[in-house]
Amino acid sequence: MPDRTFNSLYAETEHTPWEAVEDVRRRARRRSTVRAGVVGAVVAIGLVSGGVALGWDDSPPQPSPAASATSPAPPPSTSRPSPEETPAADLTPAMMLQPADVGPGYLPADGSGDGDWGFEFNAAALGCPAGSKPDAIAGRERALRKGPDVYVLQETTRFTDGGAGAYLDGVRERVSNCETPAGQSVRIAGRNFAGDESLLVVFRYGDDFVTQIVLVREGEVLTEIFSEPNPDESVSRSLGRKAAARL
């Protein structure tokens, strides 16, 4: 005999209309088709999105421009090098004193370690009025050595128009107005022995210490010569004439 629950269920469903089996199957197939379409659409969207992403990833990277193409060129230098750094083309080594001009055994050498030796240094040391050289266009230095304490130093400079002559005028005036200490002296021992104009200036620091400076002008070029040990004055004048011939 059916139990009480079964009897209740039977009573509630006894008059309920039921769909035909074929209708139920048709509706089930339609739901499956709709569900498959939705899933396909989702997959298609995912593939499209993935395809776009893959398209971005597969594109070749654009090469970066070369640094030399984008970097601005450095501005030109406005500093003016000293004459010793950039000698003019017309102040060549051949225009300086050569070993044959000085004597046997002399060789070109580095003279950068010999310190101050020119007219300006000696004039200041012996109480001459202060002065300075005019603007230089170019310059060159040379040292000829025979030994540690036997050498000839030379500095040749090209000045602006009128500068070399004006400088020698100032040298003559300043020498005549030097106020040297007792036992010391400055004098011009020779004039116009070489080139367009020349001076031999002798600085006497004491009985045993004498320095000679040769100054020779050719046009706007001035060369200055110092010898160690101190030579005879005739030797200094001879070096001045040889230097003028080189210019």
C-alpha cells in the first residue's frame, strides 16, 4: 500500500497537464544550441582580443635614432689659445736658431723647465719701470743644449701691427730709468747690429753674475735670446745676426 507521501504527491499531480515527449526534446535541443552560440561568441571575442594582442607583440620594434643623429653638435670654442700653443704657419722651426748657429755639440731640447729668463723678468728683478709686451699673434720657443748648464734659449713672437717696434722703444726708455740697488746695473751694450732693429741688454747682478738678453726685430717679429753660461758680448751679437738671418 502506497505511503502517505506518495498518496499526497499523486493527488497534487494527478490532473497536471504534461508536455509531449517530442516537445521536451525540441526545447532541450534549442537550449543547447543557444548555449553553444553564447560560448562560441565568447571564444571568438577572446580570440579577436588575443589576435590583436599578438599583432602588437609581433610588430618589430622601431629602431632608436643614432645618438650622433640626435645629439646637438658642441658649440665652437671661443677661447683664444696662447701663441706657444698654436704657432703661426709662417713661424716655422726653420726660422729659429739651429744647432749649427750656436756651435758643435748643441742639440734641440725641451726648454719648458728653464723658468723665466727674458728681458721682462730681469728688468723687474733690477728695479726697472714696469712694462708689458703688446698683443701677440703667434709665437714659438726653442732650446738648444750642450749640457745641463750649457744652453741657448730663444723665444720668437709675432705682434700686431706696430707692436714690435713700440715694444723696443719702451725697452730703451725703461732701461734708462732703472733704479738698481747698489752694486747692480742695467745697460744697453749694443744697438742695431742685426735685423731691422736690435738691442743687447746686459743685467749685472754682481761681480760674478751677469745676464745678457738679445732682442732682434724683423718687421713685426721679435726674437729674444739668452745664453748660459754668460758669453762674451761679441758672441751674443753674433747670435742676434744669425737669428735675424733665420727670420
